[in-house]
Amino acid sequence: MLQTIRDRAQGWIAWAIVALISIPFALWGIQSYLGVGGEPIAAKVNGVEIPARDLDRRVQQAGIELRERLGAAYDPALFEAAQLRSEVLDDMIREILLLDVTRRLGLRVSDQEIQIQILSEPAFQRDGRFDRESYERLLQLQGLTPVMFEAQLRQQMTGTQLIRAVAASEFATREELAQYQRLAEQKRELAYARFPVADFKTDAPPDEAAITAYYEANPARFQTPEQVKLAYLVLDASALASKAEIPDEELRQSYDADQTRFSQPERRQVRHLLLTVPEDADDAAANQVLADITAIRERLVAGESFEELAKTQSKDPGSAAKGGDLGIIDKGVMVPAFEQAAFALPVGEISEPVRTRFGYHLIEVTEIVPAQIKPFDEVREQLRAELAKQRSDAQFYELAERLSTIIYESPDSLEPAAQALGLTIQQSDWISREGGEGILSQPKVTAAAFSDEVMTQGSNSDLIEPERDQLQAVVLRVIDHRAASVRPLAEVRDEIQAELSEQSARTAAVAAAESAAAKLRDGADWSVVLESIKPEEPGLVDRYAATVPAPVRDTAFRLPSPVDGGASIGTAVLENGDAVVVRLTKVQDGEIKPADSGQIAPEASMLSQLMGRQLYTEMLRDMEGRAKIERQSIRAEVDL
């Protein structure tokens, strides 16, 4: 057949067909090579394009990071997709500008630095060590390959070099440091009077028009959140381990194959007598100590009590009072020379003088505890737990792979997977985006439940591993969905009435405080204006005083310094709604410490860092102002 086609595909007919094919190719196909009419562009920065798909991927990545960081508190409603997309695009634009600067400056990050950063990242570790599987799985979740991620990381680390270089170029002058010390340690004398919001509450209900207007203006306030009911399967390695049956024969085989794990090496009960040798001692001084301890050994050999001589002669403060007793020691505990001598001595024999960095020792072994192996019965349950875990871990990975395959092949039901793997389909109650209980409280599970694929399209979720350090997986599907809805006005009328009454009282309290403040500024007497209100007078306080409410303290430190013994007046509102009149009567500047030419003050270092950060921010702003930046109005739906 192919030969027939070949034979007939010749002559003018064949050439006509080629011409017809070539025309559309020339007009459209070649554009993919020239970049004309190619993929959408989100922005151009000095001629460098940011593809829309890269922006989409970074927005998706930002959404994942938000879910990971906020956990159960994550609510997509709090993050407008357009705003997040704009902020991510701004970051990408700055990255391109920074990359251009770092290249021109010759800043580089070595492959070794990249490797160290990746190996030390906790997100890529399992049991405290780098785990390649976790690394690749997490990158895949973010739509990244290792090459893409490492390039992105290199760019970020290079930018960090630039930040450090710019920040290090700033320093605080003596005048700036003095100004900071004067303000940071400044104290202010104040008094304040409360106008409690409770005093301004009335029993008169708001009118119906106000209630209706408030209801219509605040629909989100009375909204019942979107909810789903789930059917789900849980695969848990610990549950598999509890069901594992390990026969004694297998336990015995494991015990016999690795008895060194359960062996207790020989140990020795030891005592010693120490004469120290100073670190800076010369040979003559060391030889004198050696002569002294040799004389003591002769006394011990002659029959004197080791315990008594150790109490009176030994220079080891830890053991001398106990007659030199060091207790039972294992190999690898003492310094090598001491250990070698101690484990070579028979019981009751006094060693020759042994030199260590501490001095000269006389050693006696009082008891030898022979090496022994823990009996099988003593370690049976330990072995059973270890083998069950090994078996369940292997079984978990096998079942997880099968589960992933089955739910992919049967995306509209959990029944095939449950039957094939012997799992029980569980059902949840109504849960919102804040999550449910147990495994359903995990952010990854909640995110999957409310994803478009699962909630809208009705498919099974992918295999989800909620926690990185636990062998646990879940697959779910939505069996019922309840859209967000606004509660009817009749149901929330009392809430609105209480809220409007509270607002009215707070407004009245603020108005009363402002009226009192205006009178005080006009020269009225403090006691006359306040009438029956008793002011609180904390006196001279610093800007961090915990005894003064934060709004009062902030207002006092913003007020201008009083003139000629007068007072500065301001107002504040406390968290509970109470209005406050604040009176400032004195300002006491902080002490300016004399500069120490030999050391850099901690305040100077902190100021330099802040100024460096500000300089870096201004540099970015200047770079953006000079750059030619073209943002395209491209929209993309990103599931947050």
C-alpha cells in the first residue's frame, strides 16, 4: 500500500498538494519559530518577555504557599485573584530587573551553594535527611522540574547577594545614632480619661430603614460559607502495621541474623587516683608528678587502701570523695590511654602510671561485667514492631500506587478502589474551607475538596499525602455541595440591631471625647471638663509601657511637646470602643550615650540595617522608574 502511495505521489498533482500545504505553513506554522502570534505575554521588561503561562504557574505556586502557611485559616475569599496575580507579576518584574543588575555586576552563585541550600531545606527532608522523592514530589506539585527550580533558586540567591551588598553600604552617623537614642528612650508624662461606650448605649431600637440598609450593604457579614460533604478513603501505614501478623519463626530469624544489635559489650567497674600536670608544665615538673604518683603506687602495692589514698591524694574533684570510684564504664567513654589501660587490667591489680591530658592516673578494676546478649524474649516485641513497620511501609507504597491507578481509571466513584484494596468508604458531615476534623482538617485535603476538578466537575481527587512525615494518604470526592448563601434578614435582624446600637454608642462616645478635647485645647480646666470622670495618671512612661493601653500610648507619643508648662491634648479609641482624651504634660528625651571608638553600638548596627533596606527599596523603585515595562491585560483563572 505504501508503495502505491509513493508511486502515485508524483507529477504535477503531488506538487500541487505540496503547494497547498506550504501556503498555510508559511503563513501560520512558521510563526511559532519566529515568535509571531505565539503564546500570550503577561509583560515585557526592557524587551524581556514574561510568558502568561509562567505567571499562571507562579500565581498557582503562591496559592499553594498561602495554603501551606495559613493552614486551616486559609480562605480563598480573603485573597482576590486579580490582586494576587498583580502582586506576583510585580515580583517577577523586579526579579528580571535584579537579574540584569546582578549580571552586569558579575554576581554569581556556585552549584555547591545551590546544592547546600536544597539539602538543608526542611521541606525536602524526611527524618532529618534530604529525601529526593519528597523533593521531586513537592516540585511536581508546584509545576516545576528540578532544573526550573534550581534556576529560580539561583536567581533568588543572587538577588540576596545584591541585597546584602547594598545594605552593607549604609552606616549610621553619630548624629543619626544620637537622634535615635534620644527618641527611642524618650519618656512622656501623660494622663487620660475614658468615655466608656456603655455609658452611651440606649434602649431605643434603630429604625427599619437603617436595619435594611445595613443588611444590604454588608452581605458578606451574614453569609453562610460554602460547604461540601465528602466520601473518602484513607490509606494509613500505621493501621496496616497494627494488622500485620509476624510469626515467631520470622522474629527468631531476624534475631539470629543480627544479634549484634542486642549485645551488651564488656563493661568494667573502675576507680582511679589522679595527680594533675599543668598544661604549661615543663619536663622537670611532669617528671616530679610522675615520681610522686609512682611513690603512691608503691604504697598501694604494699597494702594501703586505694580508697583512703584516693580521698587524700587524688586531684580529681569528682571522684576523690568517693574513693576514686568512676562507676561502670563502657568502651568509647574515657580518653584512649585511660581506656586501653582499664580494659587490659585484671581485677584488683594496680596499673602503672597512665599519662593523659589531665595528668597521671593510677587505675584499678574492681569488677568486670562480661559481654552478654539480650535474650530473645526480651526483644520479641521490639522486633515485632520493627518488622511490622517495614512490612506496612512497603505495603503502603504498593497500595498507594494501586489506589492512584484505580481512582484515575474510575474517576467518578470510590467503590472500585475500596473493593480492590479492602478499604472502607467514610463520609464526612458538612465542612467549609476551614476544614473538618482529623485528616479532613489538613490544608491539602481541604484545598482538594474545594478544587474545581473535585467540587465542580465531580471527579475523584488525586492521591493526597496530608503530612510529609507520615505515611498516610487520602482520596476523596464530593457527594453533596451547598453554595455560599446570605442568611435572610429575618434571621439576622437581632444581630444587626445590636450592631447598629453598638455603632451608635461608639460614635457618641467619640463625639463626647472630641468635644472635651476641643474645650481643653481652648484652655478649659481639666477637672471642670471631665466633671465626674476620674482620669488615670500613669505619669512618666516610655513608648513601650505595657501598663498603658496601646492606642493611648501611641497618641501620647504622636502629640507635639507641650509649650511653657501647658499641655497637648489628643483623643484615641480603645479596642473595646471606649473613647479616650489624652493629656501630655512633659517630654523627657532619652540619654545620648557617648560613642565608644572601639566598638559599634547595637543601635548603630540596627540603624545601618534599616537604612540599607530602605536604600535597597529606593534602588528597586528607581530601577522600575527607569525601565520600559509593558503590562498586558491578560486574565487567567487560577485555582487558589
